[in-house]
Amino acid sequence: MTRKAAMNQLFNLIQDEYEIKSAGDIEAALLDMFGSFIEQALEAELDQHLGYSRYDFRNKSTSNARNGRKPKTIQTRLGETTVQAPRDREGSFQPQIVPKRQTNVIGIEDKILSLYAKGLSTRDISKTLEEIYGFETSHETISAVTDKVIPLIQEWQQRPLDAVYPIIYLEALHVKVRDGISASNKAVYCIIGVSLEGRKDILSLSIGEAESASYWMSLLDELKARGVQDICIACVDGLSGFKQAIQAVFPHALVQRCLVHLIRQSTKFVSYQDRKSFCYDLKQIYQAINQSAAEQAFKTFKDKWNPLVPLAVRVWENNIEEVYQLFHFPKEIRKMIYTTNAIESYNSQLRKVLKNKGAFPNETSVMKLIYLQTMEFTKKWQRQISNWSQILNQLLILYPDRLTPYL
């Protein structure tokens, strides 16, 4: 049975059992299912403690025995529910999943969500819980627990944003999502912003079809609807129409092409043994002390490499004005905007958990995973960017009318 068929069957069973008519009914059903999950776990723990399962008296080697159940009210993220906690006659049973006198089991949910965020499938989580705690639970139940983050994702995606961001980074990575019996590539669109306080934040995460400038424009329009009034500098890759899409929404934004993407694009035309020398000569351009020195370095670069790799040189000829515009900024700002490393490192972290997943069953499963991973990864972003006070002063000189009102 495919996962989709299993989920449909599970939904039909839940629908028949709980008569789902509203979102509240769904939450109530999930709460009841989670209560059943806890009861199964406690029963499995008692089996292990006694050394035999219920009615398996042939393997009984203890004088201890089951002694009925006792109602226990526990607190979950969905609210309170009552479970029937099993007891033993001698009172020596010390459950681990919900210890005696503990009524809060949110930590169990956190463990499931943490495992999911690390890229484990629902089946792998079920297996891990069995190995650690000694009880079995279906991957459908695990999926129901992880589905509880969906309202959190929706709330997070719609949260209000700052009025102005001096710098934003935009880039997409790609994942495979099943569509019936086949799988197709989907783009995970990500926008990272640097606030006036000098802290990075994920402003937008969205899943769409193959990357396009029109979709980026719609996401930027959403940023505007969430309160963003101005963006000073937007750092992007070389997607066709990207600059026009950004300036259609934020007409005063300066669009800076990522030089790392240019290097990758050009070195495809350079032989392996020449790449080190080629990249060294490129570095003399974008790390020059000023635009005049950069122009001279570019002339030297062209004279040397154009006869050897004309297609590689053409990549830089077509984008050289965007390289020169870097020199409108002090070196501290140049260092921040000549590359999209801020978003590359984030995407790299996502790829670590995505690469072993193969094709996802649907877009929701992708979103759950990247959201949970994002919440974990961005914890360290509470720190201010190094040397921010100097960078902010430079930005205020460059954009006094656009930034000063928001300080």
C-alpha cells in the first residue's frame, strides 16, 4: 500500500470515528490519537518490566502481575487528555515515557519533532522510538504528531516584518516531490533579511514550481503586504529577469549579482589545470582597492584569458557593471554583498537533511521538515553581525533618508 493510499485509509477511519466537520474536530481527533499512542507506549513498557506480554502466562517468571489501570490526565500541546495508565501489583513499575507524578508530555512531542527535523522519515522515527523506549507506533501516528506544526508554519509565514531591511539575500534550492507515480523538481524559495539591529532572519520560505522571476516577484509582493516598505540592497544569483522582478516591487533596491555564482558559471568553460590561475586573476578584479584598479585588473584579465577561454570571459563582460557597482560601497559592506554566503550556508544545512530523503510524498512534508530545521538552525542568529555598528553607520551615510526614519 502506498503512503497516499494508507493516509487516505487513515483519514477515512478518522472521519468515520470522529465525524470531522471542522478544524477543531481535527485537533480533538489528534489529541485522542496521541492519548492512545501514550497508552500503547505505557503498556509496552509494562510488558518489558514484567517480562511477559498480556495473556502470555507461559513466559511469566515473576510473582508480579498487572493490576488494572488508573486514569491520568496529561498535558500536551493540543491540550489536556486522559489516559488509562497501567499498574502492577507490587508497585515497582516506573514508566519512562510518562514517569509517575509527571503530567506534561510535551517533551515526547519535542523528541518526535526533533527527529523529524534531522531528516528521519516517519517510519525511521517509529523504529527509533521502538529501539529507545521499547514500544511500537505506526508512522501514520508519527505523521499526525508532526502535522501539528502546520498551523505554526502558516502563522510564521504570515507574521509581520520590519518596515525596512538594508540587505536581503534571495536564493532557491530544489527538491524532488512525488506527483502520482513520478517525481518532479520543486523550488524551495528562501529570503533572508538583515535588520537594522544587525540580525539575520528568514523572511520567507515557500515551495513552488521551477524557479522563475515571476514567482520571486509574488513573494516580494507578499513581503510588502507583511509590512516591508523598503529594501536597500538585494543579493541574488543570475536568474533571468531577477533584477526586474525585484525592482517591480521595490523600485529603489540595488540588485547585486553574487560573484560566487559568476565564478561557478565562468569556470565551467575553464580546464581544471587552469582554474586556479583563472580564479586568482578574477580575484584581482573584485578585491581591488577601488573601481579604477578593478577596471585595470579586468583589462589585464581579458588580454590574458580571452584568447584561451572566450566564453568564460564573456560571462564577466556581460556582468562587469554589477561588479564595478560593488566599489560604491566601503569594503565592510562589499564583504557582505558580493556573495550570498549568508543564504548558501543555510541552504547547505538544509541539503544535509534533504539529500537522504529521496522524493517527498508532497509539498507539506517538505515544508514541515525545512521549517523545523530552520527553527533549529536560526537559534544561533540571535547574535548581532560582527562589526555591525560600523556597517550601520556606513549604511546611514549611503541611505540617510531611507533608513534614519526607522531607527
